Amino acid sequence: MGDGTWRFHLRDGVSFSDFSTLDAGDIVHTIERALSRYLTCEIGAKYFGGMTLTPTVVHDLTIDIKSQPAQPNLPLLMPTLTVVPAETPIELTREPVGTGPCVLSEWNVGQSIVLDHRDDYWGAQPAVTKAT
């Protein structure tokens, strides 16, 4: 689009593991959360450090993101973000909600996690139904 602005079109029909539907407002929150000074996020510093991102909702499934300075590789950086619903707190959460094929069913901090397959996953079904 020029001036450091990229337009992203979201896939229709994507849902989170809490059954809510992904929309552009979730992407705005995801960006603000990842770059927030209230959340220590390696992704924010590692991939987005030194830039300012200004997301603007165009439509439920369309978002414009302006970067200062302009980032020609912004589309390659966006998949590094963990997309979360707009209701997710800025602080670290121990009950994550995501759009992926698995849901966190158990978390023993510093020891292990258990991921279970989501029957309602919007994409291709994974070959693995449980991972520890």
C-alpha cells in the first residue's frame, strides 16, 4: 500500500480453542500485547524491536498495519506472533487460548505440558492426537 503500510486479509471461519471466532480486533490486540511494556515477550523484542506498529481494522477480516520505519519483510514477521483473542489479558496467562490444532490440557510449570487435539480445528487435522 506504500508508506510502510501492509494490508492483511484473514482467513474466514477460523476459531479459537474457546470457540470464539478470529477477527481483525484480535490481531490488533495481539500486536499491542506482544509489543506492550507490561509483558516481557521475546518475540516483541527479537522481531519487532526498534519499530512501531500501528494496526487499523478495515473490516472484520481485514487489517492494515503501518510500520515505522517501513518494514518490507513485515509479512514474514507476522507469523511469529501468538494470535490471541482480544479478551486475553496483557499479562502472561496460564490458560492460553489459540487458533492452532491443539489445546493446552495440562501444564506442570518447569516440568511438562500436555497438548490435546482439537476436534473443532479449522485446518487440516494433525496426525497426532496428544503430545506430552
